[in-house]
Amino acid sequence: MVKHPSSHDVLRQARQILEGQGAALTHVSRTLDERYTQCVTLMLSCKGRIVLSGIGKSALVARKLVATFNSTGTNSIFLHAADALHGDLGMVSEDDVIMLLSKSGETSELKALLPLLRLRGNAIICMVSNPTSFLARSADLCLYLPVQQESDANNLVPTVSATVQMATGHALAISLMEMRSFSASDFAKSHPGGSLGKQLYLRVRDIVTQEDPPLVSPQASLRQVIVEISSKRRGATAVCHDGTGVVLGIITDGDLRRMLESNLDLSTVTAQQLMSAQPKSIGADEMATAALLRMRENSITQLVVTNGDQQYLGLIHLHDILREGIV
């Protein structure tokens, strides 16, 4: 029979669950001892890969931790304990360090797998919530993660236990990352396709269109300026010195609107009269995030892009940055 609890009851239960998981994490953090440091040292000295394995929900946690380790500089693979007993054990090399995840420490597949790994000479770490279990007694190092109660009233659903496994795995990943002095640029190499990676490696020259950028001479007529802005669809055009290509100014569509409110003779006005001198600019080798920050600081939507000799290369627009998914 489906219950229809009040909103108050649902929120109260949710808060209790989250607070219970938070308390469990605090308890685990206070339980950690020198064995955690030994695990970090062993994993740091590993000449092969960190092989994470488990069954059920622990296997899902292990698979997620593999992704976290790999993205933070620790070479890892996932090995499902059941599949390992049917051929996948062949992916493990003697230089690998094994990490077995299990709440009970008595999972039959892991109990069968551990002696086989021992015969191959692999160092074995276990992550368990039962300090007297088979895995705890048999592994080289044991991370004890005490879990007194799962989130449900029947103490059946592996919720708190999965949370503490995941969080402890994240702690190991960050500890290893810090020990390796893993930098932001290192992180970007593992995340080139995501927005975070783009923030770390994408430069202005990767975005700006340098082929036929909007450009007029100081003597260009109003008609030439309007045609250049509308045809290049950048919302502006640069005004450059005829001989050197050095930027003298910029004319935006906003400048054109303000011109119409002035007393200038539209038949004789030139680009030099319309332009804003010393426009905000950015070097082609600067980060795209720096371009975004400069636009925000100056409340503008485009920047002039120059090379090392301050020669004009093109315009970068706010939309170019947004299109890359950086923000």
C-alpha cells in the first residue's frame, strides 16, 4: 500500500538520512590511523596500476573511484570480482596494487579472488566495515570504515556504507594527487573535452577567427564602416594603421548609434572620427578565461586580439567564449 506522507515528514526524513551519513563520515575520519598513510605510500610507490574490485554496490563505487584516480594522476583499472574468476584476472600484472571493496569483508567472490592475487605476488589493500572479516585478516593493509547503521530502518540498503567507501576513495585520490604535485595543467590533460578542461587550456588564439577579420582604415567612410560591421557579423570593426596593422581604435554598433545622436556630417565622417581610441585588447596567447574576465570587468562584449608585436589579428566576442561552453 502506497503511503502519502506530508511534505514535512518527507523533508524530516531526508534531513535525518543526510545528517546520518554526515555523522558516519565524521566517525570514519576520526577512525583513520597510520594504516591510511601506509596505503597512500603503497599506492604512490606502485609501478603498475591500482586495480579496484568489488561486488554489487561496492563494485559500482570501485568503478567510480577508478575514474577519479585516473583523472587525478593515479593509473587505475576496474576488475569485477566475478569476472576475474572467469578470465579477467589476466588483466592484472604483478606490479599492480589491488584494492578490494566490501562492507562485510566476507563476499564469496572476493574471498576466492584474494588467494589467487596473493599467488601472483600482488600487494592487497582492502576497504571493509568489519575489522575481523576474512578480507581484513588476509590483506596486506586494511582500511577500516565503521558503519553502525545504513539509512533505512531495516539496515539493509547499502547507503551509508557506499558513501563512506566513496568518500574515503576520494580522500586517497586527493592525497595521491597532492603527493605527486599534480597541477591544474596536468588535470586539463585528462579533461580536454569538458568545460573545466577548456578553462585550463583553451587560449584566445584557439577561438578567434583570424581569417578576414573586420578591419577598416582610419580614412574609411561611414558606409564602409557599416558594411564591414554588418558583413563580418562581429558587432564591431577594428581601425588599423594602413602600413603597420597596429590597432588605432575600434568602432562598435553602439558607436554608430551614438553617432546618429551627434552633429557630425554623415557625408564626410570617417572611421577615425567614429572610433574609440586605445580599445580594450588581449594577446592571442592569453587564456580564454582571461578574455572573459576582462569583458566582465569592462562591461563589454568584444576584445581586440593582437600578437606579440601588437598587430591586429581579429576580434573575440563574448558569444565565442560561451559557444565553447567555458561558462
